[in-house]
Amino acid sequence: NAGVTQTPKFRVLKTGQSMTLLCAQDMNHEYMYWYRQDPGMGLRLIHYSVGEGTTAKGEVPDGYNVSRLKKQNFLLGLESAAPSQTSVYFCASSSAGYEKLFFGSGTQLSVL
Amino acid sequence: RKEVEQDPGPFNVPEGATVAFNCTYSNSASQSFFWYRQDCRKEPKLLMSVYSSGNEDGRFTAQLNRASQYISLLIRDSKLSDSATYLCVVNKGGSYIPTFGRGTSLIVHP
């Protein structure tokens, strides 16, 4: 009964390092999303995907790239991490764009 | 004007109180509406979907007012365990991108 799984749960990076966050869902959902949450800012959409092989920019896409090579996986990449990317990252999926979201447990990322 | 707006609070209420939150949205083409609950920066969890006719789940009642473009959440007989942040989510018509409000903080005290 996995649902949405995010890895890693915690990560500390130095400025300029790169990393990839993995989101995997086992519910055969078409839609997948990456959000970041900062204090007082709510959840802001970084990128999203409406199906395998598709990606689109959200509200705050700069500094991030994504890929959806397989339907069940949605990867978020930081090519050159910056302190402004220190945040909590949540992945979510849904069966359709107007349906409820299922969330992963989040990734706490600190960039020093 | 932000797409989805909520009063951040905090709403500080005693146990047993009734409390209500509103959430306004700017896009009249919005198609679906939800309330999520979030505890201490953990992942948000669905509390209720919001339907045009209104819906109730135990102590929680959600309503939608399309004419005034807001949704509401009413919590009756508040419990200590209701202390959390309540997030309003609105899905825009067409692109169906879920947009979050900043959340309303509720603190229920003894």
C-alpha cells in the first residue's frame, strides 16, 4: 500500500552541487506534481506532468528540471543548487487534474 | 490579487468551539475545490472535497459559493487534535492545475 514515495527524505547540499529527487507512485496516475513549501508561502508548484513523456512549468520553475520517462516516476533535478532552494519539497499525484492529490512524505533540502 | 487567498490566522479557540475559515479564489473557471489538513510541515492530507451542494463529514462542513467565489470550512465542537494548518486547494478549469492557498493555522487550547 505504498501510494506516493519520495526519496530521499533529507539532504544537505553545498552551493553548486547537483541532485535528483525521485517521486514514485503505484496508483497508475496520469498527473504528477512537484511543489516546494517555504514558511508563510504555502505550497508553490514547480513543475508538473500530465502523462508519461510530458512536463510543464509551474509557478516557480527556475533552477529546476524534471523528467517523466516512466509513468510511475517523476524526477526533479537541481543542476546547481543555491541557498534559495532550501525548502521542503512535496511530490503529489492524481488520476485527473480535477481530482484529489496524493502526497509523498516530503524531502527536507538544505543548501549551504 | 492572488489566485487563492486564505487568512493565515492563527485562529486560537477553546475546545468545544465552532470555528469557520474562508478561502477566496480569483478564477471563475475553477472546477474543483478541496480542503487539506497539514500537521507540522508533514505532507498535506485530504480533509474534504467541496461540492456545489455543500457537504458534511462529522464535525466538518464545507460549502462553495460560486457567485462570490469562495469556499468555507466549518469545524464544530473543536478538539485539541484539530490543531493544524488547513489548506484550501482550487483546480483551475482548462489546465486543471491545483493551486494552494497559504493555509490557515488553527490552534485549539484546553
